[in-house]
Amino acid sequence: MEVTKYKTTEGKTVVIRYDDHPNNPRKEYDEVGHLWTWHRTYDLADGDCPKNMVSPADAMEEGLIPEGSVFLSVYAYDHGSLSIRSSRAGNPFGDGWDSGQLGYVWISPEEGAKEGWTTEEQMLKALENSIEAFGYYVSGEVYEYVVYKACPTCEQDDECVDGCGGFLGMDCLREHLELEYPPAEAMSLV
């Protein structure tokens, strides 16, 4: 489904649309941390998630998670479509009826050190970024673009000259397009 289109400074047409076949960032990329979720309808957890809900403290006590691991709560809002977010301070959706804690994401000190993160703050920021990316995927906010060149005789946009997909969120796509295919006039990309 087309979201928008615009003309570039070179006269090409850029068509932005939803990516119909996006990659799941938790499964197809090297995402940070371990996502453990428990929901009766959605299976969003990583493969190493226990079947029964367990708190971070209990998971460490039972030896499921290494001591000193860093945790971040993950919340879901389910009202017609699903949205997920991480939070350090309670439910970010502010809706006690259609939202609540879905689980949590965690990273061990050893995994953080392999990435070069030495502080808890660095690991928390990485976990937040990971859940933000996954949130775009879960809510369907993954985009692609196709660039067309107009036929010199009929001026119809008929020759596809470039395209790329898998952009998680419109901001990511906007940054890429502003560098690669700047619009001919000031415009707002959705």
C-alpha cells in the first residue's frame, strides 16, 4: 500500500509504501538481549524464554539468568493492533485496560562487555533501542521505497531504477531518503 510519493531534485519519483515482507529483527538480525514475554495470544519471546512467567529476581535465583544482568520491562498495548515499548518507570501507554506488562528484556554483563558496554546505562540504552526496533516491526511500521525514472518521450514514471525495504519507522526512512533522493521542494514525509 502506497503511503506517499514525491519528485526528487533530479526529476525522479520516489514511492514510499509499507514493506509487505519485512524481516523480524529479533530473529533475522543480531538483536541485543533476550526478550522474555508471556501472552495468551502473541508469541513474541525469543527461543530461550521459560514457559511459565518468572520475575527477573527469581530467574537469577533459579540460575536461568546470570547474576548482575540488566533488565528492562516491556509493555504491550493491544487495541485493534499491537504496539510494544520498553520502560524504566512503569506502563508507558497509560491505559490500564488495553495495556500492561508483556515481559522483559535482559542482557548479561558478559554479553554487554562483548559489545563494549561497560555501564548499566549503556546496556539499558541498547535494550531500549532493540525493543524500539522490534516495536516498529510488531506494529507494521516497516517501510520500503521504489524510485522511478520518467520516460523521456511520454514522461510517464515507468522505469524502476532503485528501491530498498526494511526501514524500521518513518524516521529511519526519512533520513536515508533525504541523503539519497532529496525532494525537489520542501515537503513533509508523512
